Amino acid sequence: MSKPRYAVYYTPAAESPLWRFGSTTLGYDALTGEDLTFAVPPGCDPARWPAFTEEPRRYGFHATLKAPFELAVGRSEEQLRSFARNYAAGREGVTLTGLSVTALGSFVALTPSEPSDDLQRFAFTLVQAFEPFRAPLEEADRARRLKSPLTPAQHAYLEAYGYPYVGDAFRFHMTLTGSLPGEHAAPVKQALETAYAEALPAGPVKLDRFALFKQDGRAGRFRLIDSYSLG
């Protein structure tokens, strides 16, 4: 039986328009654990949308800060939650100029409209702070990561932090689709741009919290188990 995994994610407040937009796009509310009626973007095929969003639906709407990990020996969920609460109280949030719908390879995500050094520092500091709670990577997980082409720096990050896309390799993104067939990528991106513009006003986005997610087993979905306001 697989052990539970935890992750530290940015998620907006559950009552916010951004949370509703992301969760209904994916068809899953990670706070309640319930399936949602899909908000299929205009012009997209409702019959294909569940498949287009299947992979990110496993994780819930989020941006990764500390990638999924099993707990280190001697560490408990209670200790992790206590540390997260205390850590959040001593950190200030980050304000982004906005979020934009972006194609990242074959999938679509929300990314910062402009680069933010404050965000990069915030994310890497958090990764390092939570590192004592992470168990060493299983060999299967390491092998899976190594299937992707990694730079020497990303390989070093994988060995040090269990995830290659941290530090200067970190790119904040809130995934909205899985890998799309080539002919669908551009129209789906355009449709999500329209849906996002209709759902949320343009302007700054405040990263004022982070959340702890839990996956009971590798076959299951992640659930939001606690959220922590920064500062």
C-alpha cells in the first residue's frame, strides 16, 4: 500500500472567483473532494473536455510550490501542519501584476503576466524551509523524473530537493489542461483566454496564502487539507 503524499501549493481563497474558475474548468473541487459540472470554454467540445483536463484534475487547481513528497521518517502530518501554520505567519505575500492564459508546450496554464523576482525568492525559500519534512525520492520517482531532459542544474535540484523545477528553474503556473493534441492546443488556449477574461477582472493578483494538499494513495486525487494566510 502506498504511503500518503503531501504538497505545498498556492491556491486562492475557496470563495474567490479565481478558485471557482480553476475548479470548474478542471471539474473538481479539491476542498470538498467533489466533482463539479465542467465550465467548458466557449467553442470547445464538451464531450472531449473531461479527457483534456483528466491529468490536472488529479491534483486540483493550484500552482506547485513544494512538489508532492512522502513524509520523512520521524515526521508526522501534525508536525507538518504546525510548521506550515507557523511558517505562514512569518511570511509576507507576493503581488503579481496579473495572470495570463499561456500555452506551455502542449498544455495550457495561468502564468504571471510579468516576471517577479519576489515570487521566485518566495517560492525557493519555501521549498528549502519544508525540505526537512521530505522523505528521499523513491527510485521509481527518480527514474520517472529523469525521463525528461534535464539541464545539469535541474538534475542537481532533483537530487537536492526531489524536484527539478525549483530555484531559477521554477516557473509559476496554474494548470488548466493536460497535454492536448496538436490541433486542439491553439483553439483551447484562445477559448480559455476568453473564459478567463469573462470570469475575472484584469489586474493584480495577490498571493496571500498557501495550502497543504494530501493524496492518500498514488491512484487517488489530492485534497486540500489546510490553508494558511500569509503574514
